Amino acid sequence: MGFPHPSHPGETVVLSKHFGDAGARTHAGWVERGGYEGLRKALGMTPEAIIEVVKASGLRGRGGAGFPTGLKWSFMPKDDGKPHYLVCNADESEPGTFKDREIMRWTPHALIEGCAIGAFAMGVERCYIYIRGEFTEPWAVMAEAVREAYAAGTLGDNAMGSGKPIHITLHRGAGAYICGEETALMNSIEGRRGNPRIKPPFPAAAGLFAMPTTINNVETLAAVPHILVRGAEWYKSLCKGNPKSTGTKLISVCGHVQRPGNYEVMLGTPMKELLYDMCGGMRPGRTLKAVIPGGSSVPIMTAEEAESALLDYEGLIEKGSMLGSAGMIVMDDSTDMVYQIMRLARFYAHESCAQCTQCREGTAWTTRILERILSGKGKESDFDLLLDLADNMTGTTICVLSDSCAAPVVSGIRKFRGEFEAYIRRERAPVLELA
Amino acid sequence: MSAGHVVDAEPYEPVFTGETMAELERRFAEYPNKQALLLPALWMVQERRGWISESTISEVAAVLGLTPAYVKGVVTFYTMYHTHPVGRHFIQVCTTSPCGLCGAEDTVRALLEHTGCGEVGATSADGRFTVVEVECLGACGFATPVMVGDDFIESVTPEKVPELLARYP
Ligand SMILES: Cc1cc2nc3c(=O)[nH]c(=O)nc-3n(C[C@H](O)[C@H](O)[C@H](O)COP(=O)(O)O)c2cc1C
Ligand code: FES
């Protein structure tokens, strides 16, 4: 539901059904609401059969890349005698995205249950949930839920009486966006700086502690119990657009809408319905100018593109952007696009781990050129310079942080060139003073 | 504030003794090696001492079988570890674009004014507050989120700042 707002009829509430319902936070409360049925069912199945159900459901990763979850799970080796790990990515730091936070705050047992099912299906005895350091409240709720799950025998050396050990450890991050990148996150758990690793080897071959590892986003894992209980066919039927995009998705909406919040919709729902019916449209007297639909790392969409887009993986690619983590940043006609793009570039410059030259230098120089334009000292040649930098920052580094910085710059220049020109041609007063 | 070499008072009181050491040792069982306890151990230090000094870096290194240089390299990678003392109430305000669109910069100005910190990163003369700007806190629909120590407060506007600060003497 559009937490913190009441549910809208256009929503399909599965994951968010109990947001705002503190009773769902306890183990007993979760069981009363039908919780842990998915795990019970899974423990009576073979690991292969569980993976088949997840595959058949069409569930795709909700952390950004949209990789099919069942397929990812099937990459884990079988009977290799090594410890296997499942890592839950609760680093949620992508600007615009704030959905995993609500899942952990309100339905911690949904996440524990999803982790336990994944662990059993992949021969994992210990799962780590990596929670960003700033999430103090979600941490406290999760810690209490894990404690209760052990006390109830749901977790432990004989999880739910299955004879199988399933353990969960919470691991606290310490402030670094890059630790959301899967291999940086693994380094961080290992007590290292959060630098992404070169792939291959892929995590399923050598991930955390060099052992076979699967990493999934919070929302991905929280969807799994529902799929086990209600079946793959049911999940697949939650689809309004492309059949390759199934299920519900929590869309975090922020910026210039009347009712920001998390809205859970079937994939394929028109973006227009979300923006105007559910979120109440723009503030009075304002019109839509631009949307960054997938967290800050995806190309910017114009109002026309956004209003005609379907919210699913394919629908947004068709309109030149991406679903990403579905953190939607909405900007109305009062927005200074050049300033906002500079602010995003500054974010990436701050968060670059600095191991790749193209990223370390590219994010910093992009920021400085944009600051120069905003200070009234831009040149016509800055367009070429920015685009050339962006070109060198795309597809050339260990992870895609650098590509993410280039995306809003390139799409911003293409779609809002006039705003850059107004600063460069001194038609608009400078808004920054360079030190 | 000077970013120079900050040392603690001599003689150095170790952090990892008694119950604190026992707590760390209990956690060893959850990981296949001791190095993985580095971030948790640094959190334990910061919770108890407020910041991470050169001496505690050496102590953590010894406890986990690492070198001080290695530990320092890790400490300085993460923005939440303090390598120098900060105000009694450490205030983090998000100013990334989504919050910026909703007036985060005004909230920062109000915080700097009412805490007496004057500028971002500085500690107020009475040692009560330090205010820093941070990147996305993962609560963009509740602009502007502010953290005071471990408390996470949503939707802070300039008008709400005086009442908020009054809760932190
Ligand atoms: C710079 C960067 C930051 C990322 N941050 C996150 C994050 O905060 N949370 C997340 O789930 N995935 C994040 N990802 C994606 C992860 O690398 C990974 O694809 C994801 O956790 C896999 O889970 P899924 O298949 O369930 O989506 C990030 C990727 C990059 C390149
Ligand atoms: S941008 Fe401020 S919390 Fe995300």
C-alpha cells in the first residue's frame, strides 16, 4: 500500500499488505497472518523443486538488474562439499529508493522466511543480511525478529524441525553506497574496503569467503514465501504488460508529487496511473517536467515519455530508461535540471570507490564542469567535453557506478539542452559561486 | 576542525576486555575467520568511545590478527566511522537530489543556525552538536530525513528544527 497512505484501489498489495501493522512484526503475529507457511511447504520439497517453482514464477531481481531469480539460484553448485552462502542485500542506498526499509521495518519475518527458503534451496547453512549502517530502526526490528525466530526454533541447527541447520546473521554496513554492489558488499562483510571485484569469477563459483554465494535484494527474497504458498501460476498472473515482467513491485515515489510513498503495483501498470491517481499528481499549479524512474542511476525521462510508459522492465527500456530499483524521482516544472544533474554527479563522485581511473576522475570532472556551468563560467565546448567524459565512463570499469553517473548527464543534455545553454549563454543568472 | 593525527588520553584504556571481549568472541562463531569481525568490532568501539582513535585502531588490529595500517585503510573507507571526536549529538542531514528537490538545503541552514555549528562539519562551541551533510539516507519519500546519533527522524522542515534540537540536551 502507498505507505504511509492508505491503500489505493489501483494497487495490488502482497508485500506491503502489513505495512503500518505493528502486530505483523512479531513471530506470533506473523504466523497468525499466515506467515512461515511458505517455509514449511519448502522444507517438505526437494531443493530442485523449490528452484523450479521460483523459476516458473518469473520472479526477477528487485535490486536493480532484474536478473531471473530462479535461474540465479540454479547456478549454485550441488554436492560440492563446500560451505555455500546466501547474502541478502539490504544496503538500499540508491537515491530515490526506500522500499527495503519498509519491508524490514514492518514485515521482518517475511524477509527471514524468504532467506530461510533460499538457504534451504541452495544448500546454505548461514545467510548474512547486510543492512546499511544508517538503518538503525530497521536493524532493531530485524534483530528482534531474528532473536524470536531462533527462540521459536524456526532458525537454528534444526530449522522448523527439518533436521537442517539454517542460520541468519545480521551484518551492519558503515556508510558507503558502493557496498550495495554485490562484490563490494562481499568484501565489506569480509572486513575489507568496499571495492567491487573483477568478474569472473562470479559469486556462484567464488563469492563470499571465496565460496559459492548467491546475493539477492530484500524485496526479491520477501516475495519468495508468497510464491511458495500461492504458486508460480498465481505470481505469473500478476502481470499487466510484458509477460517477462511478472508479479508485484514496490515503487518508491519521491520528489514533487502530492503523496510520496511506496506503492505496490502489478508490473505493467501505466506510469500515468501511478503518478496521477495514486500519488495525487504534482503540487497545485505545477506540471510534470521529468522522471528518473529506476533510482538515480538510470536515464532521465521527459514528461511525455513518462506519461506514456508502462512500469515494467521492458516498458521502461522501450522509453529509453530502465526499471532499476523502481525508486522514482519526480520533478515538476520548477526544477532546475542542470542543478539536479550536477547534484547527482556529485553523489557519484562522493561515492566512487576510486579504484578505476575512468570513474574516479570521470565522476569528479563531470561534477566540476557542471558546477562551472552553474556558476556562469560554462563554455559551448562543455557539451562535447561532458559527452566525451561520459563515453569514457560507460562500459569501461569494474562495476557500473561510473555508467550510472554518465546516464543522467547524457540523457539530461539530450533532453534538456536548452537549460544548459541558458547558463552557458549567460541568459540565466548563476546559482553557484566557485570557490 | 583539523584533520591531523588525533590521539587519545594516555594511558590508553583497552576497549576489548571483560564483557566487551566476550561479546566479540561470541560473534566469532558466526564467521569463518576473524577478519570478518572488523566492521562489527569497529562499531563496538564507536558505540563505547564515540570515535575511533589511532590507539583503538592498533588494539582492534591486535585483537583480530591484522596490521594497524590495514585496519586504518578500512576505517577510512567508510563514512560513518569517526576518526576524531565529534559533538555529543552527531547530526546527519540528507542533501541528495530527491531531498534537495524538497527543500533539504533550507533544513541544513536551520540546523546550522539553531545548533550554533555555523558550518557543515563543525562542532558547536559547547560540544553539543556536530552537523554534517550526507548522501541519500534511504528515506527519500520522507524529505528531509535527519539522523541525530542513532535516532532517525523523518520529514524535518526548518520550522521543526528548534523543537527537534530541544530533545537533545
Ligand atoms: C553501485 C551499485 C549499487 C548497488 N546498490 C544496491 C543496493 O543498495 N541494493 C540492492 O539490492 N542492489 C544493489 N545493487 C545491485 C546488486 O549489485 C545486485 O545486482 C543485487 O543485489 C542482486 O539482487 P537481485 O538479483 O535480487 O536484484 C547495486 C549495484 C551497483 C552497481
Ligand atoms: S535522497 Fe534523501 S533520503 Fe534519499
